[in-house]
Amino acid sequence: MLDLTTAHPTWKSRPSERSRLSAEVVSRTLLTRSDLAQMYELLETYFENTSCRQFESDLNEKDYVILLRNAEDARVAGFSTLMKIAVTVADKRVVGFFSGDTIIERECWGSSLLGRLWLKTVFSEADRIHAYSRDTLVYWFLICSGYKTWRYLPVFFREYLPHPESRASGFDREVLPALATKKFADEYDPATGVIRFHRANPLRQGVAEVTKQRLRDPMVEFFIRMNPGHADGDELACLTPISRSNLTPAGLRLLRAGVER
């Protein structure tokens, strides 16, 4: 039987001479107390209305964590959490890789290291799933309160939901609410595709503010239109199939770049 809860074996990258960063993916259970404290410090720096209890509760449901570290002192400079959610849609088995908190400190904005390791991790896990169950469909399920996260979709993937041209299949339109409802229950509104948390954590001022110049970007404008309450911490539920054929040229380059071990 396919085990959908086992975390990926630990991977580590060598430090980049240019960025002085290293990255690793580890089981959530292997995080140290120091790691947890540094991760929460980052969360509190960029998000409002946080609490250590809520952070640890959210983290405890995740399978593994991608850590970005300062190569000199090994301090956490960014992280992204992942969990697998299994549902059945129209008699088909579906696995969604859900991205939880994803934060990179401002000094490291622009680094592709965390993104490269994320792609390596998710595509390797998708390959492992298909080796045991060829008919299982695999997706990236993410939620976005800021346009910077949302911009990953049109840059790296061809098909995704919601899409400004509404090109997704009818099946994918069933998958998204199935995953969102299982994860967020009544906090998810299927009519709008937005998650409104009982305790929201909006981005702090200055982190991803939408200026008039940013609104000239049609993708940013689309995101704001779909998630008008983003400044209050509302999250837009999003979905994209995990397959190499669904990657844009930029996505393929990032995946092929890999991460040195």
C-alpha cells in the first residue's frame, strides 16, 4: 500500500558562493528547538497576529520542511512547509501537496535556492507516488494572501486555478474545492475560492503592498480581483497539476538546475 505520510529522506545542498546560502529538506520531526525558534522569529517578522502556539499547531500537521540557511552560521533564512492531502474525486485518487507557511528573509529575496529544492522535492515525491500508483493524480495545492506567492503560478506553470483565461479542466475544478474543504472546512468559501481564517495572519505593512505600478501587471491585478481581502489575511485557494508537461520553460529550467548534494 502506498504510504502518503512518510517524509522524504533528508537532502542538503552545498552553500552557494554567490548567495552564501544552503538548503535542506527534513522531516518535521527532526527540527530542533533552535530551528523552531528561528522559524517563528521569521514568521513574526513578516506576519501580524501570530502566536507560537498557533505556529507549532500548524507545523505539527506538516510532513516535512524545506529550510534555507545562512551558510556561515546555519541560521534559518527561510522555510516552506509541506504536507500531503489525499482525496477521492470522481472515483479517482488524488494527492495534493499543500504548501503551508513560506517565508524568506528580505536579505535573501531573489535567491532561487528554496524554489529549486521545492521543485526537486515535490517532483521526486510525485515520481515515487506514480511508481506505486500510476493512476494517482498529483497537484500542488497552495493558498496565497500576497501576490508574490501567486506569481509563481504563471511564471512556472502552464495550467493552474484560478486562471485569468479559465482554461482548467472540469475535473481540476472539482479537485480544488475537495482539497480546500478537507483542509480548511468552513473557513473555505467555494463560491469565491477564498479562505477566511477565524484567526487571520495578514502580511505586515511593506512586505507585499500593491502599488499602482504593481497593478499594471495583469497577473497582479487578477490576483487582487480574485482576493480583494488579501490585506486582511484572506487567502486565495490555488491549484496546479504536478507534471513536467505542465511546466513553463522557466519551470523546466529551474527543475533541471536541481540542487547540488
